[in-house]
Amino acid sequence: MRRSDTPSASRRELLIFALPALVLIAAAFALAWQFVRPAPPKKIVISTGAPGGAYHYFGERYRDKLAQDGIEVELRPSSGAVENLRRLKTDDSVDVGFLQGGIANEPDSDDLATLGSMYLEPVWVFHRKADARLDRIDQLKGRRIAVGTAGSGAQLFALQLLAANGFATDDPRLVALGGMDAVAALRRGDVEAFFVVGAPQAPVVDALLHTPGIGLLSFAQADGYVRHFPHLVKITLPRGAIDIRGDQPPRDVQLLAATANLVVKADIHPAIVTLLLKHARDIHSPPGLLQAANSFPAPQDHALPIHPMARRFYDSGPPLLQRYLPFWLAVLIDRLFVMLLPLFAVVIPLSKVIPAIYNWRMRARVYRWYGELKFLEAEIDRAGQDGHSLAALDTFLGRLDRIEERAARRKLPLAFSNELYTLREHIGLVRRRLRHLAETVTQP
């Protein structure tokens, strides 16, 4: 028996088709793996601000929200937006930071991206003697003024506004003091005015808004400031907005405000971007003292390029999977989706092509003998035109026996046995024909 006719031959032929297919499938999955995103980090670092400030307050809210998604958040207090910017640019461990509009406008910040503006940060100028109606910064000349801690965005803005009003920024009466320390100093009378840049929810702002004897400067020149400082906008704190019953403030107060922006490293994981914005919408979209519902988050500040995933979020909302599934499950499915591409591009087509080719190969072994049988019948017909001889018929029978013998030795998978049985039936038909011809020749 020939090696090619053994049962193992069929298995070897199956492997001849299967092995290249397996190699192709493995190569397709290996190629797809190169495009699978790494898993999101389980910990991020947010540079916030001074304890008691709005940045730290909102940082704590993000920390609590992200903890529900299995993301650990480390909050790193700072002196403010200026230090946050420095950390984002120089400290590889910091992923996210709060920045005021107008801070990150340096040309070497192209490795950063913004997730948009989260809320308005008014410039609050609190002063003693609440009965005094101050509406111009130059009315504070000669007074001790707390301008915020060194490195804070509040100090940067305060010095810009004071310089625009003719103050010398190195005046010793401009005190680098901020946070609750400045609140206490203003209440004691150690300073007579205090520049604060922060949301109304900030403990520092809230404390001073409810402190008797402390007044709030209304910017009579607000429209002019907006022209000189494009990153600022004019907003109005309506009369009675703080306390209706107490009529606080007793009149509309014109304020200047910048936007507070959530800024990230440009290479931060995209899933973290969408998760941050999803929680940002929960945290910052409710109506507030100075904003209507759903005003924030919004892509308002353009000092930094907006992150591509943030742009998609604002255009289309969160990714479909993250809308309905827990964060980590959505991320896992999203990562594995890339691995499904080879399944549709390679595996499924091959699952149809390989069996068809294999079936054709198995049947081709039988069809080859059908070809020989057809040639034999053609020779029998040609020989019959001149009259059959017994010697010729014996030759034809011998050839027919050899075809049948070879077909009998051929081992095919059980699924193709019917092909062999059909071939044997056809061989039997030809044999009966030859025997009938032989009987005709021997008759007198």
C-alpha cells in the first residue's frame, strides 16, 4: 500500500491546508495586537491648589467620582495655576491640573491639551468698610492689599490689574498672602483688601461673602478691562444672589472672570479623558450663582489645543460603551474590538474557503478516475466500430480492474465514502457492458 493511500495521508493533506491558514490567522492577530491600546492607568495625579481653594475643592470631587470607577486619584496641593502649569510641563508624574484662562498661553506648552472650561473664576476684590462703595481698583491706592500666594494665578491676575491701574508691583503694601490666612488677615484688619480668583463655591470666597463688614468691589470699568484682557469676561452678581432675605449684595455687582480649565498631558490615555469629562459634566453642569444650567463644561478657552477625545466628547457625548457599561468593562470591550477585526477579515473568510478547497481536493481524487473511465469507454466505442475481438475486450477488462483496484486502495475520509461507492457502481456498469460485448463476440 502506498504511503499516500494511508489514512494518515488524508490528515497530512488536511494539515497542508490548515497550517498556512493558521499562520495567516496568527499573523493577522499579531498585526491587530499592535493597534490595541494599552489599558488605562489605575492611578492618576491631579495638581490642584491650596487647601480651601476652589481647585482643591473640585479636585476632591473628582477624586470621589473616579474612585467609583476604580481609579485612584492623588491630589497634590499647589500654590495655584502657575505652579500647576509648571508641574504639567516638568513633572512626569502629574497627569492633570487646573489652570486659569490666560495662564497657559506660552508657545512651549504644545505637550499639553485642554479638556475645556469647567466653570467661571471671578476676580473678587474684597475690602474692609462694607459701606464704602468701591468700583475702581485705583481707589485702593495706599492700602495694604493681599494679592495671593506666590506662584498662584490669583497673584498673577491681581498684579496685572493693579499694574494697569498704576500700582508698582514691587510696592511693599502688596502682600503675598492668600487662602484662609488672607481671610483672617482681612477680618483682623492686617490688610484692607484681598484679591481672590476662584469659584463662588470656594471656601475662601464663601467665607468672605458672608462676613459682616466686608464689601465687594464692583468693576465699573468691566467693559474696558475685557478689551484690554481678552481672556476675561464680564459677569454680573445680581442683587440678593447671595442672601435674598439679607439683601446681599445690596446692589448688582459687576465682576471680571476667567475660565477655569482642566488641562492634561497630551499623551494621557484617551479613556481617562472621556471619564474625566463624564464626571466634569456631573460636577460642573448644575446651575450656580454665576452660571446657567449646562453652561459647563465647554470648549471655551483656546490658549491650548483641545484634546481630540475631548472634541469628540463635546460633539457626540461619551463613547457608546461607556454610556451603558461600567468603565473597566467598556474599556476591555473597546480594546478587544480591535482583535475582532482579524476574525471578520481573515478567520471567517478562511472558514468558508478552506473547507471548500479541501472538499474539492478530496473529490478530485475520485474525479481523476472518472476521467480514466471516460477515456476507456471512448476507446471501447472506437474499437467497436471495427468489431470487437476477445483479446481487445480482455485488455479493456484488465484496465478496468486496475482502475477499480487503485480506487479500492484509496482511503478517503468517511464523509467522502459515497463518492467511492458511486465510482464503483459506474465501474460495474462498464464491466457489465464489456461482458455483454464478450458474450456477443463468442456467439456463433
